[in-house]
Amino acid sequence: MASNTPQKVSCGILRLEHVGRDVEINGWVNRRRDHGGLIFIDVRDHDGITQAVFDPEQAEAFALAESLRSEDVIRVHGAVRRRPQGTENPRLATGDVEVGVHDVVILGRSKTPPFPISVDEDVDESLRLRFRYLDLRRARMQENMRVRHRLVKAMRDYFDELDFLEIETPCLIKTTPEGARDYLVPSRIHPGTFYALPQSPQILKQCLMIGGMGRYMQIARCFRDEDPRADRQPEFTQLDVELSFVGQEDIIGVMEGCMIYTWRKALGIELGPFPRMRHAEAIARFGVDKPDLRFGLELSDVAPLFAHSEFSLFRTLANEEKSRIAALRYPDGAALSRRDFDALTETAKEFGAKGLVWIALARDGMKSSIARFLDDGLVEKLRTAVGAENGDAILLVGDEYAAASDVAGKLRIEIGERCKLRDPRKFAFGWVLDFPLFERDAETGGLAPAHHPFTAPADGQEALIDSDPLAVRAQHYDMILNGYELGSGSIRIHSPALQKKIFELIGLTDEEIADRFGFFIEAFDYGAPPHGGMALGVDRIAMLACGETSIREVIAFPKNQMARDLMIDAPSTAPEKTLRELSLEVRAPAAKGGRTGSP
Ligand code: ASP
């Protein structure tokens, strides 16, 4: 910095080495304190905070400073000086110095904000979203946006180094099925017709492979119209990747490498190789296909122990083929009262359980919800099965295999949470492989793709598609992190005949296939390379990297849980003229919930 011309600096820059310099700083009034005849103002911008000090001797500046309030925007000129001994602030990067102001300009006045910006306190989320531009000023959102930027930059750098091209695919297209409803956009110039927003760039990236692009990536916006769920956004971002002439191992290697690189570059954290497990193994050990691998407490199958039990419910299950009795250890759980166990039973029921059996291995003797059916030998076997010690409890869930697994998996997470085994600063990545190709559609009872209809069956399994489709395994892999699915990928079908057959099996008519995917099947007739890829949820990655529990914390302008943007007030009704131009007529009255309704 030249010594006497004021140099414009951001608010996180100044240190002792700058003492004596004349500087200009711009920012918001973070906090004002009047003290000992002086006025202290913390000036805040994206970069940090600098303390500006106003002395009554600079009468004009002092008078203006007296009128300043939180969130006013100011520019000050002044000299950098060392803070008097004992008044340094070690929590601030600029805490050794301050700016003695000789000149201040008010660039913008602020009303009293609806919530404090300078302190990190809990604020109602609707209010934060309604005034998101204020919320973004707070330290938490500033940091989250920075981390997100670093993550995405690292991803781009990684793929650039590997010779991938980032190619933008359009948003106004036709349906791309990923299991949700499409958002439709009416066409004005082709009345009565609609574009669909992409649920993912899936079909387009496959066309890029047929188009010889070889290695594609994109930070892609996806749109899925799903029923509101706690942590879903109607639009979200994927790291979308596709490669030609590869097998599953190649893609797993590239994507795992990407996360290792990204964690290193963006967070300074070294990750080890990701553990892998088969889908069936994940369900057996953890009850879910996206296990949280930060802790153990694995499930044990204990049905044989109840084959001759007096407890008829479990005896029946133990003698049925498709049932499961899953047991799990609850560390230190014996300290729970009967009432606590009743509450835990209620929680299990909310998870879908018909009931919960518990055994408390208290030091002063065993207690259990089925005490009269237990003997020492059985308790000992259960204890060995789950690895429980004195002071622990054992939880047992019995049901049809999938239902028991699901409940036991959720209980495992609940216990992990209670025992503080889910440290947000720990990152346990993994792979789940060998998914089934199809599952039963809960509504129609027909076959539905477990991933999407472009996924190829595992080698040698094609023949099974006709005889036993639900037994067919797929070349489909998921990456998981801390109990979340980060994303899925697969090797794709590249034979037009097989692709058509899969469409037929999931219930599409010839007409639907031709209408929705005609161009796609046709493309395969012109030399389609073997190809595959994957997409990872960028919002989720950023959420976990930031130690947050909602993706709304890492999206600048998210929708709320009812898919509304509370700041812009969308969705909203359209003017009659616009509807007319679009050849649209609205049949249902506008739903409540706009600015005047509840969020
Ligand atoms: N398009 C898929 C998805 O959104 C990812 C992929 O198969 O590449 O889940």
C-alpha cells in the first residue's frame, strides 16, 4: 500500500504491519458502542470486521457516527493504528488494530432488521427465508457459501485435470424420468404444448456420449416435482458425470478420486479409500441401503434363537422364511427407566414397527419387556450376538424382512444419535453396489426401475429379465456419506433392443415409448459406445461438509419445506394476459400460502 493515499481495503485485511497507513473501508455497521467519549463501530463486509473509532475532535464524522445504526452502509477514511494495550481482540483477525476515522460517508440507511445480523442466534426459519438477503449477511451463511464455492471449484478442477469437458445441457426439454413428476413450462408459440424441466440431464448426457464427447461433467440444475419432504428442494444441483468405454470400476475410481481431491483441496481433510458393500449386505448389517458408517452397532440376525421360544410372536417369525428378527446393542441403555423404554417403543412405532422388545442388562439384574419368556441361556446368546456388556440394553425388532430391517436401521441411527456417535466433523464415505435392477412399484404393483430405466443389468443377467426380473442385479452403485445417499450411477444400456424391452417391462406402451423416447432409441441405432456415469448431490455434499443438517443452509435462495420461495413469493398467480398468451385457463383457485397466507 502507498503510504498517504487512502487505499481501499476490505474489512478482514488490516494487521499491525499496516499501522500508519491511510485507508478506506466500506461495509455495514455491525455493532456500535459508545464508550469513554468515543464511538466504536465494527464495520463488516464479506471479508471480515474492522473496528473504526470516532473521536469528537473530528466533529463532522463524530456527529454522523452518532446517527449510525446497525446495518447502515458506510465508507470511512482514516489511519490504521495499534489498539491500546489490553483492548486487542484475539477473536478477530484484525483485532490488533483499529482505524481512527477522520471522514465517514453514509452510503445507505437501514431500517431495524427483523433479526440480529451480528450475533449467531436461532431465528425462525420462515423469517430468515423471507429476508434471505439479510440472513446471507450473517456469519454462518457467509461461511457456508464460501465452503460451497470451494467444494464446487475443487470438483471442476479435478475433472478439468482429467480431461473432462463441462458441457451445459438445456433446461427446456422433454421428460427425463428419475422417479418424480416433471415441472412443465407452457410454450407460447406452440399453444397447448409444454416443455419439461429436466429431472436430471440423464438422457442428454447419454446423447453426449453417443455424440462422441467422451468425458462429460456438469454442475447441473435438476428439477423434481415431489411431495414436500423435510429436506427436499424442487430444484437442486448435481455434479453430473458421464464417460464412454468404461466399466463400473472406472467410474467408481473417478468419483471416489473426486471426493478425495475435493475434501483435500476444499476442506484440508485426507480421506482413506471408501469401504464397499453389496446392497443386500448393507440391509443385513445396517438395515438401510445408505448406512451411517461413522459408528458400529451393526444389526444381528437372531431369529434361530427364538425357533422354540414360548414368545409366540417371535417363534412364528423365526419359522417363516421371509421374516427377520434383528437385534441391536444400545450402549449404556440399561440405565433407561421403563418409561424411557415405553417412549422408545413409541419412537419405533413411528418408524413403522409393530412393537419393540427390549432387554436391559442392568447390573442389578436383567429387565425386559418379555422377561417371562427369557432364560439366562437365551439372554447370554443374545448378548454375545450383539456384543453387549453389562449396563447395555438389547433391542429386538421382528417383522417381514424388509420392514424389520427398515425399523432396526432407523433405531440404529436413533441410538447412534443418543450415544453421540454421529460426529458431524467425521466423514464416513462408502459404496453400496449390486442393487437389484427392478423393484415393485408400491402403487401399481408393477415393475419399476430401482434406479432409472437406462441402467444395465449385471453381466450375464440379461436372460433372467424375462424369467425372474426381480432377481436381476444391476450395474448400479451408490456413494454414501454419514447416512445419506450422495448419489447414484450406473453402467447404461447401449443396445436399442434391450432399452426398448426395459421400457416395455416398466409398463410403457409403444406409443409412449415412441413419443417420449423415440429420438433416444433411434440414437442408439447410430453406433452407441458402452458408457456409464454418476451424479452426486452438490447440496447434500455441501451440507455435510459444512456440518449442517438441512440443505437449505447451503443454498443461497432455497424454497421452504412447502416448495415456496418466501422472499420472491413464488409460486404466484399469473396475470390474465399472460395466461391468454399461453393459451392456458386456470381451473382450480389459487392455493393459499402466498405472502398473505401462512408460509
Ligand atoms: N441421473 C442419475 C440421477 O439423477 C444419475 C446417473 O445415473 O448418472 O440419479
